[in-house]
Amino acid sequence: MPLTFDLTAPEVVDDPYPFLAAARDEGSVQWHDGLGMWLTFTHAAANAVLRTRSLGRLWAPRTFPDAAPDETMAAFELIHVNSLLENEPPVHTRLRRLVAGAFARGHVERLRARIAELADRLADDVADAGVGGSPVDLIRYYAEPLPVQVIAELLGVPESDWSLLRPWSNAIVKMYEYRVAPEQRAEAERASAEFVDYLRGLVVERRARPGDDLISSLIAETDADGARLSEDELVTTCTLLLNAGHEATVNVVGNGVTALLGHPEQWAALRADPGLVPGAVEELIRYDSPLQLFERTATADTVVGDVTVEAGSKIAALLGAANRDPAVFARPDDFDVTRADNPHLGFGAGIHFCVGAPLARVELQASLTTLLRRFPGLALHDRPQRRPEFVIRGVQSLPVTI
């Protein structure tokens, strides 16, 4: 029987995991009438979706029944049709080789000390806001600005322009949900156009005066055949790094600190042994995944689990369900920072495995280490406010006392 539960229902958005577990009991892959696609509920099925080559990321412009006759999404389409995330080989192979080559120029190590410095500087802001026991929104003062600043440093965006990035990213990623209002589409298009124009200007500057930033490396990078990135591909790569890297990181911190402070014994374990931080970061990603759903399209009839996904049909890996699968994770609903065996799918798998995963891990470890060192008595002041979306799962506000 097709699934009918609404992924956008407030109770599902608030805590999807009981709904995903109940669905898993009915089958590893099931059809969802409302979304018009197959959904996976086990680790094995999600892993197959992410790795099977006949299930591709094939970008197609979305249509909306309530769209005005003159509505256009040209800038939004531009930053996706050229994206390595939305392409398959051979285009994906060329783009990923170039981006990986640019990353290999030492950007993660270059930023390691700077990330710790940025986290400490933001911790100063948290301390100032929390003087006298006042509640502090950890999202506003810490989790949200840190990844923006890291991506800005990576791309070489001047500090005077850092404030531009978060609103652009926030507007664009709302398009990844399944219910998007006309005003949200207009905001996403405006943000896409402004970001593209800004990046084109930055590319012109870096071509004239190269620096030690990733944009300069991407301009200089060639693959073995000498094929360079086009300007549209370069701009698209930069928007992908902001949207994917920033949104995921801010939501891992928000979801993760919420989990840690809701399990004070786990926070105490980290305080007692900071050496647990690298493993704890993986558990934060597994326990409350910042990306819940990743779509693929069948290019040929493909068997996943016990169903056949017909060519042209869509199937989505539900990463949150995969990361709570009891067939893979002992006590999957327990939050355990000492968990050793943790093959979560939070960074994806296969050819679309997150190219920025090494940087994200450095950033998340620095973020958590700084919070532990600076605010050992960190505690929840009030119930966190969840973002009202399912696909990108995060916390809008996280009131704490320090």
C-alpha cells in the first residue's frame, strides 16, 4: 500500500524518526503517492541508491501550477545545470577532478588554524551576549556565522562582504523542499542572480590578482586533458560550496548541540575526554542528519531492494532513516558519543560523496572543541525552535545559558 504520511506535517518535521521507523517495518523501499517517487527506509537501500550508476542526478527544471506567466528561474537554473552535484559522468568526472585538484592545493590545512581562530572569536560574542546569565541564541551568535566565515575564507570573499552570503544561501536552499510558495521562489531567484553577479566580479579580480583562495586555485586548475572550468561552472561550484557546505555545517552544529544538551551525560563525557570529539562529530551527523532526502532518477530499470524503479522514475534515499537502521547501528535511537562503528551516510556515498567532507570535519571538530573549552557549563534555556522544513533539517534558534 502506498505511503501517505506527509513529510511536511509539523509532527513529522519536529521528530521524523518514529515515522521513518514505522515505515521501515513495512518495507525497505516504498512508493509515496504525494511525492510521486520511491523512498528508501534502510541503510542498504539508501546506500544502493547513492552508489548505483543507473540511478543518476539528472537536473530538470521544476514546474509550479501556481507560477505566473512571466515567472522565471533563469539564475537558479544556471547554478544547478552546471553543478557537479547535478551531473553524471562524463561531465561530473571532469568537474569533480578539477574541484578535487583545487582542494588538493592545501586549502583544508591552510584553514585549520584560521577555523579555530574564527570559532574562538565567535565564542567571545557568545560570552558577551550571555553576561549575567542572559540566554543566548547559539545559532545566531555561533553556529550560523562560523560556516559562513569559513566558506568566505575558503573562497577569498572579503570580510566586508561576509554578511551577504548567509541570506543568499538561505533563500536558495528553500527551493529544495517540496512545497515552495511563490514568494520563496522569487527570493531564491533574486538571491541566485545576486550571488552569480557577485561571484563573476570576484572571478575577474582573481584572474587579475590570484590569491591563496579556492577561486584562484579553481581558475588555475586543469585536469589531465587540459580542460578548464567554464566561468558558469566555476560560479556554480562556488554556490554549491556555500549552499551545501554552509547549510550542512550550521545544521550539524544546531542539531548536534541540541542533542548533546538534551543528553547531559554525553556532554559530560566529552568534557571529561575531549579526545572523543572526532567520533562525536560523526555521531552528531548520524543521530540527527542535516540532509534527510537525496533524489535520484533511474536511467534504466533498476532493482532496489524488492522493487523495480522504472526508467524515468525517481527514488530518494532517506538519509535520516538509513542512519537509524537497527540492522546497521546498535541501539540506533540512542545518542552515544563513544560509538565506534559508525558507517553513517551523512556525507553521501559513491561518486557524489561530499567533496568538502574533510573541510567540514575540521570545521565541526573545531566548533565543538571550542564550545567545550569555553563553555563547559553550557545548558539549554528553552526548547529549540526547529526549521519548518523536512529535507534540510535544522534548528532556527537554540537558546542556551553559558
